[in-house]
Amino acid sequence: MLPIDEGKENEIKAEGVPPAIPGAFDPSAPLDERFFPRDTSTSSSSAHQIHYPPIHLPTGIPRTFETGAQNVAGHVVHKIEALKPRRRLASREVAVLALEGSGSLRPGFLGKERAFFEQQWNEWFGNENWSMEHLFGPLRLPQKAALALYENSYVDFFKKHPQIATFITKNYRDVYDNSTTNVESGTDYEHQEVRHSHGVHLQDIAIRRALKTCGLSFNQDAAELLQVRGGDSNGWYLSPGVIPFTHDIAYDPVSSWCNKGSIEEFYQSTRFCFVKGFGEHSSHSLWQTHVDNPSVVEDRIAARFLLRMLPSMEAQQVSLPEMQVLPWSFDSQSLPLSAEGVPAHRPFSADEQYSIIKKTVSMLSFLSNKEEWTGTTTRKDYPDSLPQLPSIAPFARTHKSVKQFREITRKLTSGLEITEEELERFPEFQHLSGWTKHLHHVADRIKKHDGGVVFLARDALVLLEYMKYRDAIAGRNGDYSVAYLPGTTVTNSGTSSRRQSLPMEELVTEVTNMYEHVRSLSLREHEPNGLQTLFSQRIYAYLDHACSEDSLTICRGIYKQATQNLKVWPQSLLIIDSDGTGKTAFFVKTVIEYFAEQDGYKPDVQVFLGRKRCNALGLEAVSDTLGAEADISFRDLHFPFRFHDVEGDKPLFKTVGSVRRHVSLLLRSMKLYNTAIKDFRQENPLHS
């Protein structure tokens, strides 16, 4: 305890504290820079606006949306935190988007909004499922720990400036913040008599406790109360937004009305909302975590989809390694489980599908269009300085995307029911039924194969995603990889989208020419097996002598893509393509054999197709057994990625600026998962 006696106010007893500044304190006089050092780099027209230089922050700042995500998720929270509380809380979906990205969300200054905030979060997540706590580096501590540092900074201030402590205890009966009834709280932070009408008050209690620590108390014979609040209050100079925070605690400062390095900045910057199940590294299913509130799971699935897709939206391109992890697909935690008996995988219901799509569109609307993110808020609800997410800007600017975005937003966020047939009228779903009927044939062929499987991007990624769900349902892990080589340089419009990638253009043109020669021989000689050998020989000769160094680099990249992640390599390998003549798959097969021989391996490499357009090479395909349905099976589907260029041996894909294409991936994933459930149950009746 540090006693500060009247008449000795210029003496400091605490060891290590700088000497006091002589002279009495007069709050009506111009601010003395000896008491309140100004930041000279910032000019201010008001004497009450005091700017402290920022605190030096040590390394190891806690993981928050702004600093921890290290990607576009930081922009997401920056935009969310820029909104005032009532606007921000207009949608649980937006809060979940923030929570899913970082595991927590800073509420910022609440004031009178606190009661509304708490009521809203109780309704959204349940009273017992969320809390406000403070994050200090890696430590997550309760409010009382933050308040101890909060009031200690007042103690340090009074020790350093005893004139001020003497002045207020001599001239005022007590202190308050937002209501004169605050004096009833004394030194008890838990006593909040106007919590629901005026908000929580802390600074008055902290000041009483700090003065008590210094051996001082207010003058009960004085007539006037000291209000510590805004610039118009008589005790504004003791506001937590003015008094410096004096502890060396690492925190990521949040933008606020208060001075840099102040107690208020510390308190608001370290306070976070945590919700049960968010930010926890757990293998538990989301459906089990939120068993009493399944709509939160729908929010989380939509948020996870967007947060995984945002990096490619921001970069406006995606590499093959990034694409092969299927960032749009469901992780194991998101797959629905039955609520009764022993948890088992179940399909997404129609209502769940509609709800997840609607929530995804709503979140995407929030990120890309600041005027209509909830469907109810208007332009005036947003400050002009509200940042837009840079990565989504192309989606809002492209005229086709705007039209499609508005169309799907209007349909999917309206109160009208939308049938599955209506959704499938979109081009993205025209051929999907031709896949879902026959996907089980691919699973059967993979089951018979003892070795690794290589799926050719992009279209065969649909087959890879289906197998991912089959494996999750069966509780196994398949040995899969992905490779890419464009099948043709001609598009529907008669032009190539790869003209700027000359090495890839050269390679694909050469493969096409070799195949056309083999095909012409096939029509004359009717010997597909012999023509496979001829095609292989020509490819070997091309790789040995005629291939340019750039094209050879691409071919080595194909070999690397196909084999580097396989656990069983160099055993047998099955290459799967969804639709085509088979020339691309056969070329990839031969490239793998060519470079494997150079590495001293001789693997058994086979090819399996979904739909085979030509029998010149005599390759195995699902369509061989489908009869009349062969022509409508495994036809090309739409992806929001288009091949753009090659960087060394890595193919790069340009992100297509279409909201509709991206959202269609999510609905396609739900259909693929439901198909995997149906096919698995038909093959394993005991699991139904």
C-alpha cells in the first residue's frame, strides 16, 4: 500500500517510479504535457483529445482475425468488426463467419448495446454455450484477470501523479460513470445496477479500488460527484480512454475512440467472445457438438465453404496442388450424422440443402455487396468507409456475375420453396444426374484395383470427391493423387483459352496429332491393342527426341503430380478420367511409365474412363456397359476454374468471376455425398 499524505503529494514512495511533477493539479487549466504527454505527430482541435504514442508490442501477438489468419480471412473480420454492434448482430450468419475463421470475435465497445448483445447471443447459441473472456498471448483468462490489470494502471497513474489523486479525493464525494447510482457499486465489479438500461460501468469502480490501494478515499463531506466519462464530464481526464495502460502485455490493438496505449484500448482489444465448439481442435462432428441447435451447423458449413474458397477468389487463381485437396468439399466433421441411437452417416435433407445454400449466398452477399447483405438492411446502415473485401470485388463488377448473383440471391433467399428440379435447370447441373446414376461403377472398379489411383483434373475431381465421401462413410482412406493435362485446345467458341501458355499449347497439339494418326490407323486396321503399343512408342520417341525443354518440364511435372503423394508407389496405378477419347489419360499413363523407367521402376499402369467417346485405343470404360444411357453419362460439368498458364511444371487455373459457379460447387458436393450414402447402403444393407 502506498500512502499519499496531503502536503507530501510531490513525493513518490514506490521504488522505480519516476519523480512527481511539482505543482497542484487544476483540471480547468490547459492540459499540461508533463502530466499527459501528447503525440506530436497528431494534431487535435480539442483539448480533451489526448494521443499517447503506441505501446511497443512484443512479438507473439495473439491470433486474431487481423493478424493470425495470414490470408483473406483477415479481411472478413476487418469488415465485420468495422460495423457497429447492432448492425453487426443483425445476422447470426455473419457472426458464425467470423467465429469459424478465428474461433473468436471481438465485440468492441458495447455500452448500451450490451443487453441487446447478450440477449441476441443467448438466442443464437444458448446461454451456457458462449462467454466473454480476455486473450493475453496464448492465455485465455476471465474478466477479473483483465480488471486487475485495468485498475493497476490507475494505481500506477496515481502513484506517478499524486497531485491528481489528492485533488479528486479532496474535492469530490465519489465517482460515477453512466449514472449517479453507480456509487452503490463501491469496489464490487459484480454490482451493476444499471446493466440493462445504461450498460456496464467499470472505471468508477477501478478508480475507487486504485485509490484504496494508495490509502486514499473520497471526501464524504464534499457536495459534488466526479463523473468520469466523455469530454464534457468533469472527470474526463481520468477516462480509461485517456489513462495509459502500464503493463507489458502483448495485444493486437483494435480501432476505437480511445487513445493509443490507453486502458480502454487494452480492455477492448483483448476482450473476445468465445462459443463452444468454435476454434477447438476436435474430431467431433459438428452435428454432435450442436445437437440442440442444428441450424448453427448449417451456418458453419456455409462459412467453412466460403473461408476455404476465399483464398482462390482473392488471388483470382488456384494451383493444381491447391485444387486437388478439394477445398469446396465437406470435411469429416461436417458430414451429417443421425441423432438417434449409434451415430451413423445420413444424407443431407432437402431442407438442409436449401438452408445451407441460402446462408452461403447471404454470407457471400455480405462480403461482396455492402448494400444488401441481409436482405433487410439499407445503404444508410453502413459507413462510407466500410471496407469491401478486395477478393470479392471482381464478382460484384463482372456484369454476368452481378446478374447471376442477383438472380440466385432473389430465388434462394426468398421465402418461396425451390424444388430440386428448378435448381438443376442451371447449366451447372444439366449433366449431374448422368453422373450420380453411375458413380458406383467407378467405386466398384477402384475397389478391385490393388494400388494407387490418379484422377485427371478437372472433371475427374468429381469422381475423387465422391470417393472421398465413400471412404469417410466406410471408415477407410484411399490412396489417391491428381494430375492435369488439357484434353484439347479447342473450345465451344472455336478458340483456345490457353494461347498464352505456349509450352502447354505445343504439348497438347502434339498429343492430339499423335492420337489422330493412331485413330486413322484404327479405322483401317481394327486393332486397338496393337494401336496402344504404337501410340506408346510414338510418345516415347517424342519424349526422347522431339519434345522441347519446356514441354519436357511439364511432362516431368505430370509424373511428379501423379506419384509423389501415393503411399503404395511404385506398385500398380489406375488412371481415371471422366469423359473423352482416352488420349489424355493414355498419354499420362505413358508419361508415368517413361519417367518411372528412368527411376528404375516398372509399374503396372492402367486406364479407366467414365464415358468413352471413341474406341480407337480400346480402353476400359463405364459407358461400355450402359447401353442407351452411355451418351448422357459423365458429361463435362462446370467448374469456377479455367486453365490459365503453367508455371514451371505447375498448372495454374484462373478463377472464374461467377458467384453461381462457386455456389453450384457446394450444392454439387451435397448431391455427391447423398449419392455416396445411397450407393454404400445398397452395397451394405446392414448399414442402412
